[in-house]
Amino acid sequence: MVSADAAKLLDELLHVIRDLFHYPHAAILLADEAGKWLFLEASRGYRKPGGRAFQIAIGKEGITGWVAAHRKPLVVSDVRKDPRYIQGIAHGRSEIAVPLLIGRRLIGVLDVESEKVGAFSRRDLRILSLFATQAAVAIENARLYQECKEAKDRLQKLIESSSDAITTADNRGRLVFWSKGAEDIFGYKASEVLGQSAAPFYAKGREEARRIMGQLVRKGQVKNIEVDYLGKDGRKIFASLSASLLRDEHGEVTGSLGIIRDITEFRVLSQQLLQSERLATIGRLSTQIAHEIMNPLSSIKMNIRILSKRGELSSNDRRRLEIANFEIDHLQKILQDIFDYSRTLELNLSREDVNEVLEKSLLMVQDRLEEKQVSVTKRFARKLPRVPMDLVRMMQVFTNLSLNAIQAVNRGGKVTVTTRLDRNVHGRSVQVTLADDGKGISPAQRPSIFEPFYTTRSDGTGLGLTIVKKIVEQHDGRIEVKSQEGTGTEFTVFLPLGTKASGFNEIGKSRRQ
Ligand SMILES: Nc1ncnc2c1ncn2[C@@H]1O[C@H](COP(=O)(O)OP(=O)(O)OP(=O)(O)O)[C@@H](O)[C@H]1O
Ligand SMILES: [Mg+2]
């Protein structure tokens, strides 16, 4: 089947044949790709093929079949005497058929019939042959045009359905094409960027754009290089770029084509994976070391205890043993922190009053508070619902946060502890905020404070906040930090009232009970 455009052209050709050259019965048959069949594509005054496509085997049947096979015109004065004849019009008596050729290539056959015997002269043959030459070119052009259009449509669909950004730029680096994928990734509509330079999209600036362009010109193409771009909202886009030079038919460079894949999500995920693998390794390693140290340390502690019970010790020696004992306690605390960090914690849940838990936790650090003359202001919300928690672990959270605050403030500093009930889309939670007016945390330190073994204190282990975060998250809660260098720090713990992990829901009792 020919396209609608081509069908119109064939129809018009037959029009000309009838009206200008006065042949009332004419048909155009087109050859298939393999050159085996002729298909009737348009006709005037011919029998209707009756729904079925009318086709003729080239070289095997029909006068048109012979003409197609021999690529020569043929006039048959009386079709009744020609066994090749296949009826075209109702009372056909004579026929003239001319091949439609582009050079030696067969496109089809132009066929004209008459109800009169010997209706066609040499003159008719000349006229129709001449006409056929022009018609063949027109038909072939229509076909080529259709092919181009289809190829263009296919390509267009392909480009528009790609989630990658596909762009082209001219020789001066000005954008000429900007795909739908590009609009999605960068946030700019084509109308906003066409005609502009692509250089400002490079997060590392024009230098980077120039460097990549240089590489492209030298090698003719670049493949999957990582480039950081900037989106319309200022967001950084981590991308993988493949680009090649575009050339015209003489091989002259006319511009460049770029395909940009957004790998931001992939990059973030792989960084997270790397980080968690690192943390897991640190965890494994430190637990192994902790295990190796734990037993000898217990034995040292026991021996010191035996020694200190001796009556004959001088007061100086007794003091030395006390210091040793104190240091061993400190070491054991570190080992315990390491175990807490690397072990999965088994929570022993009960419903607790957060205000009371805070009171108890502050009592634990009472000595330190007094030592540094730190004042504590309590802003507790009254009648808070009880929160499902592991009491011992949650006290560990609040003592750790209090100790950090005490360590951060100057002598006579202030710590404020606030509790409140919070309600948001995720449900209700109790919020505990510990604020201090200490030295604060710099923006550079900020990303590291929850990492294991990150400490800025000479006697710190750097496991305090790591464990705090782990315990809070095991309670389905989260922890946030706000800090200003030189002004103070504020840690807020959100504890949900109903948690999946706890087996508690907000209204009922434990599902495990
Ligand atoms: N309230 C705070 N004010 C200022 N800096 C803080 C505060 N809390 C934590 N930090 C910073 O975060 C770092 C990590 O804290 P974290 O509690 O994890 O370890 P640490 O206190 O150094 O050691 P430890 O394991 O003994 O708790 C601290 O060294 C400190 O630099
Ligand atoms: Mg600490």
C-alpha cells in the first residue's frame, strides 16, 4: 500500500492522462521491493478488483507483467489474440503498457486500455513513454519523501521518549536542539535555551566546557565521561556525557551532539553504600580488637583489686593503684561503647515518662554539672503521653547528649532541656531538645559528628553520638542538630508514640503482650 500522499499523486497522474491525453481507461501498477509482483495502486475506468488487491506476477502473466519483466513498452492491437492478456476494463480490445523506470530500476507499469481494436499508434507509445519517464521520477520522489518522513518521525519518537538529555549545538556552541529529556533533567524548556551557549550549565564553569570541547575536537567523540551540571533550580546534576561531532556530507564539522544521562541518584546511592561498607568494616575491626583487649583488661583489674587489698601498701602506692583502676574503668567504658556500636541492640521496651527519664539521666551527670558549674533549665511539657522505650538505652542517649553539652560549654555555662508533644503527618511524637551555649559545631565538622570514632576532644572516643543515633533510630525515632559556632548547639530527639519496631501502637498496649 502506498501512503496517502503517494495515492494522491497517482490519482493526479491518471487525471492528467485522462483529461490532457484523452485516455479514459488507465491504471498505474507498482512493483514490490523484490520485483516479483505488480500491485494495482490507482486506476480510471477499470473493473473494481472486488475488495481483493489486484496483483500480477511479473514475467508470468498479463501484458503489464511482460512489460515489467522486459522493461520495454508494448502495444497489443487485439487483446483477444494475446494469451498474456488479463482483463482490465469491461470490454477491452487493445492495450498499451509502458514501464515506469528510474534508470534501469523498475518502479511499476503504466497501463492504458481501449474498447476499440487497434486504438494505439506509435504516437501514443511516444507520448506515454515520455509521460512515464516524468511520472516515474515523481512517484520515486514521493516514495523517498515518505521514507524520509517516516524515518524522521521514528527518530523523533525515539529522541522524545528517551529520559536522557539529547542536545545538539552549532559550531559556535549555541544550542540548536534540546530534547524532552533535557527539559526534564535541567528544568529548562527548549524555548528558554535554544540559541544560547551551553557553557553556563557546566557546574565547574566555562573552563570545563572548553576542556571537554577540546577533547571532543581532538578525538571526534567522548564516551561516558562524568560531568557535573547545574539545573535551573541551582541543583547540581551528576551526569555521564557522551558526545560526538556532527558533520555535513562533505565531512565538514557543523556542530556537536551530546547525550547526557542523569546519574545523581546512582552517585548518591553508591556513596551511601561505600559509607555503610566502611562503617561495617570499622565496626567489625574494632569489635575484634575490643574482644582481644577485654579479657586481659579484666584480669589486670582483678589483680589490681587483689593488690590494693594488701595492708602493707604505702599511701603513694595505694594512690597509684587507684589511678590505674580509674583508667581501667575508662578503658572498659570505651570497649562497652564499641560493643554497643557494633552489636544489634535488643530493646527491652516499657512505656516511660520522658520527663522522668530526663531527670534520672541528669542525676547521672550531676557531678560533672557541679564540677563545671553548669546550670540546667528544664522546660518540661506537662502530661506527656508515655513513650515506648528501652529505659536503660534511652538514659544512655540523654546522658551522652548532656555530657557533650557539658564538655562544650565554658565554666558557668547553660544547658536547657525542653520536652514537647509534636504532631505531624507521620503521627505523634515526643520531642526532647538539649540546648547548650557552648562553642558550637562548625559547618565543616557537622557531617562527621555521628560517624564512629569522630572526636575533637583529646580524651574522647567519638562513639557517643554514633550510639545515640543508633539507639534513637532503633526506637523508630530520629535526631536533628542545629548549631552555630560560638553560640551553642541544639540536639533534638524525636520519639514516636507508636512504632513499628517496638510492637507498640499509640492507643493499645504492646502487640507482643
Ligand atoms: N553539644 C556539642 N557542642 C559542640 N560540639 C559537640 C557537641 N556534641 C558533640 N560535639 C562534637 O561532636 C564530636 C563527636 O561527639 P561524640 O559524642 O560522638 O564523641 P566525643 O564526645 O568526642 O567522645 P565520646 O565517645 O566520649 O562521647 C565531639 O568531639 C564534638 O566535636
Ligand atoms: Mg560524647
